[in-house]
Amino acid sequence: MLSNNIKGQSRQLSHRQLPPPAPVLPKMEGCLPTRATATKKYKDNLIADVND
């Protein structure tokens, strides 16, 4: 039963067309905007808001 579910999902995914890739954003501060840098910026902004 579990294997049938897996096969069914893979069949559906193979027919689905993926959306085009998102346009590449311009580099900020000389590095690619990764999840880690985005989280760090968000945290820094929160700390700055609390300090103000």
C-alpha cells in the first residue's frame, strides 16, 4: 500500500511542468543572499528596533 502511494506520487510529479526559475537578484554587499544572511539581517533589524 505504501509503495503504491510512492509510485503514484512520482507519476504525478513526472507529468507536472516546473515553473521557470526565478530571476537572479542583484548581489547585495558582495555576497549572494542566502537563508543564513537573510536570517542574520532580520535578527539585526529586530535588535535595532528594540534598541531604538
